[in-house]
Amino acid sequence: MKYRITLAAIALIILLIPGLYAGERISLSAHLDKTDIPFEGTAELQLEIRWYGDITSYAFEVLPLPEMENLKVLGTSSSISSEMEDGQEVTTRFFKYRLKPTSSGTGSINPITLQCVSMPDSIPNQLATQLMTINIAKPVPVEEKGEIPVYFIVLLIAVLIAGFIFIVLRMRKKPEQVPDKNPEEIFFEDLVRLKQDGQSDRKIFFTRLYRMLTLFIEKKYGLGIINQTAEIIAAKLDSVEIPINDKEKLIHWLIKSEKEKYAAFGGEPGYIIRLTAELEKYFEKKDIKDKSEAK
């Protein structure tokens, strides 16, 4: 009889040894990053599962969300890593939970149970954390906005009405009409600018002058001559009833400008200065004459 009891005891010990050994080779721990938090703040709960072996050494059941009081889970994340320790591979898996208070007072996190099975011998194991608590402060009181004084409302309405009246009167007031410049004024102003920055380069000077003369004739007589040659413009201008002297001068300047802008070498010294003075004199007189006739 004693012999049978001894054999049963030995068999039981043999059966228990793998489970005890498996329990020593895996651990579960949990901690909070804070012990006190404001009601408007957050805390982080971290679970750490650590075991000897690689990632395939244990099979785990799905870890449930922690059951809590006065707290809720805002988000979760997890990670896993391995390292060598005393010649053995150690694997660590982290689960992180971001917690938000739902009420002030004491927040509690109930024990979290982890079910796992060691592989390949399929020995079941169960691990659990301790009950954890955290102190949650009372919500910061929100200052209630006082009622807006009546005088402020009246003042605001008065300002809005005054602004509306000002805008209406401003819209009804006719803007001052700036008289349009005649073609002679436009050409004369362009000539002043050309005189300031175009005399140093003969080709640039005559290219711009040709363009200015073409625009003047187009605005003055409307012949549709933009981007036309001096010969075509002269033919169209010849059919317009204007004083012969004016017609000859415009045609001469056009032909001369077109010729000079394509010239390979510099022309007569001092010609640009004399031509500029001649143009200023002509268009200044034309501008004065046109304004006197308009009056």
C-alpha cells in the first residue's frame, strides 16, 4: 500500500514540474506612468510580457481591454523585441493603453489575466497583474461668461448702423473720373522713359521707338497696323486725311526706326539725341494743340 502511495506522489510531482518550469520562464508585469493626474489629462498603462525563447515559444489568447472604473481607453499600441541574455534568447512584448479619466476620485484598473500555452509541449499557464489605482483630480471649473451689458449691445448696433450708412453713401458717390490720356500724351510719356534708359543701346532704342510709333498711329487713327512692317503702315497712313507735314514725319520716323533696329553697326553719332529732341518738340506741340482744341 505504501509503495503505491509513493509511486502516485512521484507521478504527481513529475506532472507538476513542467508547469512550474514553464511558469518560471514567462512573466507578466504592469505599471502606470503616473500616480496622480488632472481630470483633463491622460495616463499610460504598460503591460510587459517577458519569456525565454523566441516569438513561437508561447501561444497567447487575445488580451482583453482592461476593466476599469472612472477611466476609459483612448488608444492602444503594441511592440515586440528580442535580445540575448546569458546565452538564451529573451522575447519581450509590450502593450500600451492611453487612459482618460471619466470621473474624479480614484481610478482603478482591475487585474488583467493572460492565458498562454507553452510550445511545443502545450502546457497551459495563467498570469495576472495586481489591482492598480490612480488619483484623479477634480475638473477645473469653467468660468461662466457673464451677460453682455445692454449699453454694449446698443453701442454695437449704433456702430453697425453707422458703418452701413457710410458704405451706402460711399457707393452712391460717383468716383472722380480721371480723364483719359490722348495718344500724344501717352507717346510723350513713353518717350521720356525711353530717353532715360534706352539711349545706351541703339538697337533697343529703335526697336522700342518703332513699337511706340506703331501704337500711336493705331490709337490715333485705328488702322489695324499692329505687328505690320513700316511699308504697310506707310501705305495705310497715306490714305488718311491728315496734314502732309505730319504724315511725312510719321512715315519718315517709322521707316528710319525699322531700318535702324535691324542695322548691324552703329549709325551716325549723335543721331539718337537729335531725333529724341525732334520727337519731343513735335509731340509736345501736338499735345498742347489737341488740348486747346478739346476745350
